[in-house]
Amino acid sequence: MFFLLDPFFYEIVISGLLAGVMYALVALGFVLIFKASGIFNFAQGVLALFAALTLVGFQTGQIPFAHLLSVFGFHVSHWGSGFPTIIALLFSLLVMIGLAWLIVQIVLKPLVNQEGIILFMATIGLAYVLEGVGDLMWGANVKELNVGLPEGPSEFILDTTDMFIDKLEISAAVVAIILVTVLTLFSAYTKMGRALRAVADDHQAALSVGISLETIWWIVWSVSGIVALVAGVMWGAKSGVQFSLSLIALKALPVLMLGGFTSIPGAIIGGLIIGLGEKLFEFYIGPMIGGATENWFAYMLALIFLLFRPQGLFGEKIIERV
Amino acid sequence: MKKLTIAAIAASMMATAIPASADLAIPLLSYRTGPYAPNGIPYADGVEDYISMINARDGGVGGEMLKILPCETAYNTTKGVECYEATKGEGALVYFPLSTGITYQLIPKATADNIPIHSMGYGRTSAANGKVFSHVFNFPGTYWDAASIIVKHMMDVENGSLEGKKIALVYHNSAYGKEPIRTLQELSAKHGFELVLLPVDHPGQEQKSTWLQVRKEKPDFVTMWGWGVMNQVAISEAASIRYPMDRFIGVWWSASENDVLPAGDKSHGYKAIAMNRPGTDFGVYRDIQKHVLDAGNAAGAGDQVGSVLYSRGVLNAAYLVESIRTAQKIHGVADITPGMMRDGMENLKIDQARWTEMGFENFTSEINVSCENHGGPGLGAIQQWDANSGTWSLITDFVGSDRAVVDALIEEDSSAYAAENNIADQCS
């Protein structure tokens, strides 16, 4: 119990939990789509990148496809100083909803009733296409993202506890709590939420009772796009918006393995356990074994959980009778 | 009409099958896509714009036009090797892949194929020993030079002594990031400072524990060997824990505008080592503007001109163009082969008068490559970021590394490589 006396212990616990919230924000997008359609959306990380790129584009007044236009002799890159953040956010939301409609019409609709693996492969293709389109639309340079969220260490916490806790991460935690509450209530208590769950259970049965699969998929991909926008904003505010943002999906995978692919609270709890576990391990054990343990330790932790609960902490247990 | 169409298709196929002219081919293994694209794009733009300028202004080199063979690697080593295999048969004069991983893979291949590699300030450091690595050049300086010059600067800040001080190395957990460790260990023993190693896994988007270690260890200085998003996150995290930016010094691959801009004002005062002066007040930029940008022939969107990595791309291309010129002089032919290009690189000499003629007045240090020394003078200057004006400025002169330490390490590592691969002295 030596670490309880370590002045850094409490700081690493808080930092780990806050990092876990950031992971959970990404994992939420995966859960929503998997829960409603049984699709493991490989493109979720790229959706977050695309959403953040779009937001910065609207904020800075960037003209989409400017580089492509210059090939045809139109040398314009910006139309003005851009929209205020709130307007840019609203337009980005609309873009994500429009993108969801396009994905359903072009990618998913032709694949109704196909095997899950085929839908998964389609999302791999979608990820690469979206990344390319994002590059063509907004360019690949690093973009600063400022949506007015407080950043830097909290003075109050620093003065009272001597701990450096980033205000941006506290904001992310608050946003995640609000998101999870709204999504849980939506899923459990609204007619649409019940329809989403019905589609997840059985496409054909849902169709037979008059639920429009197309509309349900559009809604769920739109909600997932909005979650991706939130995740993109939080991560992009930290490191700038750039193409490596799509790799944050890698951080969500152990969270999903641990929390289960179908549970919204599972994504949060899984995120917290992964965030806390990897930070404690890296801080206390990492230096003894050469460091850089966070990437693999998160997966190891998830695999250990899978030994005892193959469906994840909150995942639905699959029982197939023969 | 049908016959005419078939004839036209056949003619166009013939035209693509037979090279139109004997242009000098320069393969550009670049990365304009993927997570490291923000760094790959300005570098590739710099190379392409300089070569376009040489073609437009001078009609190529020695009457031979230069032709770029672009190939996208996405900073992926496997793709880099594929690019090499795909382009080497097209008369490729030299490879410069902007990736330590790809460079390591190409060293034995290119040597066997008699094609030189220019890994400018990256790649395998001990390749500076031309007696062992006949086809690899890493001038104007190596990672070990950079590590030594950074430590020298720390000593200057500490009034000449690092005895009892602590230096943390935050590094990309890859072959690239691990390169300076050996040198820093030697320098630690020599100068009496404690070295703390803090690896960060690819891509480096999450570094909370690393910077908590920094808080715990309380190093007097932090140096960084990062690339891509790792740099931006590290600078932001350092600012978050209020680590003094003027004690945080990056290698030249952690030294671009991309690295400091996302952190905004908080990155003010961050330092890094530089190979050349920042800015655009040089003749070469005026020529690029006149012959390339104004003519509408910019390689990219034209928005990278003058950035640190664009300038480095321009410098890389300038070394290669001058090497072609040298090779043409040595061999008395304009249409040189890759083997002749190697000779040109090995005999490259550029003094300040020649740099000025080339439009690079006081831009970088003089260079004098030889059979034994492929690493160049190993000079570097420290630049500092001013977040208010959004500019870098040099705060020191170009200084040399600790040759006693660096040369001994190069000799040790290259000798081991020579013994493993049965390589005899290439200069005797």
C-alpha cells in the first residue's frame, strides 16, 4: 500500500479517470451503432476526425475542396473569417446528419440482411473513403481547434491540492455525463429508443411490425455522428485537429471489450477502468520495464476481463439453444 | 473513325511506354496521407517546388531536366520498400524517404543496387561513416550531433556545467526515437547529469502518465525526439503542468510550426535545434515565387512556403541538385547514373560563397563531404518559438557537436555493422 502515501497517487487516479472519460466518448459511438444495428463501425474514429475537420472548416471560413478547385483555376481558400463557434457547431451537426443519410443510402441499404462481417467490411471501406474525402475537403495540415472550453490546469485544484488537473478534461467529463444520461433515457424511455432496440434484436421481425429500418439506421448513425463530433472536439482541442485523430478509435477497442459492445453505461465504466488501470500501471510499473506500456496494457486488462466475462462487464450474454 | 481512334490509343500507349526524354529521375517517397501527412506535405512541397524552380529557371542541371517520380508511403515502412522497388528501375538517382524505418530497410537494398540514399538528419546515425556505408549519406548532421548540440546548449544555460542536473528524454518509442539514447548516456557519464528515459508509444495522442513522470522526476531540462501528433501533445502537456518552455528542447523533427501552433500561447518559448535559418528572406524563395508559385506550378496549395519543414525540403533538394552538378563535373557527362550520383554526393562541397550564389545566403552551414565522412559538419543552431509573432528565431550561432563522443560512437556502431556484414573499408 506504499502508493497510497505517494503524493502523485491521487493525481494519477483522477487523471486516469478523466482520460477514461475521453476514451469512453469514442467508445460510445461504437456502442450506439452496434446496439441498434449489430454493425461494428470501423469508421467511428474517422467520423470523429471528419466532424472535427468540418467544425474547424466552418469556424475558419475555409472553402471545402479548395485545392481541387485550384486545379480548375479557382484559386480561393477562404470565404471570410468564418462562423461563430455555435453556428459552426450547428452546421457541423447538420453535416453529420447529412453524412449519416448518405452512408445509409449508399453503403448500408444495399446490404440489408447481409452477414455482420460484410457490413463490418463495408465500414472499413467507408473509413478510408471518408479519410480521403476529409483530406480533399479540408486539407491535411494541423488545425488549431478552439471552441471556448476552458484549458490548462485548474487554479483552484492546484492551490488547494497541488494537483495539475486540466480544465479541458473536467469539461469532457461533464459533457460525457450529460451525453450518457440523455442517450440512456432516449434508449430506455422513448418510442424511438425501443424501436432501435427492436431493430438490433432482429431486422426482419422489426420490419414485419412496420419499423422502417432505413429511418432507424439514419437516426442511429446521426446520433453516432453527433457523439463523434463531441469526441472530435474534445480530442482535437487537446492536440489540434489532424489525421492521427482517427487513431483514437484504437483507444476505444479495449474499452468496448471490457464494457461490452451493447451497453452505454458499460462504455463509461469500461473507459474509466481502462484509463485508471493503464495510467497506474504506466506510472508505477512502467519505469521498471522500460515504459510505453499504455497501448498494450489496456488490451491486456481487457483480455483478462474477457476470461471471466466473455460478453464484457455489461454486454448481453448470448445463449444459443441447439 | 474507328481506325483513327485505335491509332490514337496505340500512339498514346507507345508514348507512355517509351520515355519522352532522358530526364534525370528523382524518386520522391513522400507521405501526403495518413497520420504524419501534416509533416510530409510541406517537406514534399519544398522538394518539388525547388526542383520545379531549377527546371524553370535553369532548364534543369547541365542541360538535363529533372523529373520527379512521386510515390506515396504514408510513412509506412512496407509501402516505402514497395515504392523503392517500383521506382528503382526508372533510373532513380537517389532516395530520401523522410523516414528512419524506411531508411533502415533500404540501406542494404540500395547499396546492392548502387543507388545512394540521403537521410538528411535522420536514419541510421552511424551511416555517417562512409568507410562502412558507401551509399548512405546523412549530412548535414546526425541525431547524435543533435543530441550533443542540445546538451551543449543546456550547459550554456547552466553556466557551463550539468553536474548533478537531471535531463529527461521524451521519445517516440521507435527506432527513430531511440537513436539519441546511446549518445545521451555517454554525455551523461561525461558531464555528470542524470538521464531519465520516457518513451511514448505511437502515435502519442495520450501522454498523461509521461508528463506525470516529468512532474515526479522534476528534470532540469526535457529534450524530445518526437514526430507528428506526439510533438503537439507533448508541448500541450508540458504547458499544462507549467514546465518552463525555455527548458524544453526538441530535435529538428520536433521543431515545426505544426508542433507549436495547436498549443497556442502556451508554447511560447519552446526551443528546438535547427539545420537552417527560419524565414523566407532568401534569394531562393524569391526565385521559387517568381518561377513556380507565380506561374501557378506550386506542388501543393502554396500555403506551406517558408514553414520549417518546407524549408527543409528545399534544403534537401538543393543538396541533391548540387550533388548532381558535382557528379556531372566529375564524370564529364550530363546524363548521370545513380552510381555517378553517389560520387557527386561523396564529393559535395558548398562554401558560403556558393550558398549565396545558389540563393541561400547565410541560410545554413558550409559542407564538405568526403569518402570517410558522410555525416557532414554536424552543426546546428537553437531556435526559439515566439507565439506572439508566430515565428521561430535563432538564438544561437551554428555550433558543432562533441566530436570526441559522437565520432567514437559512430566508429563503434559502424564497425559492429561492418563485422556483421563482412564489409571492408570502402575508402582504402
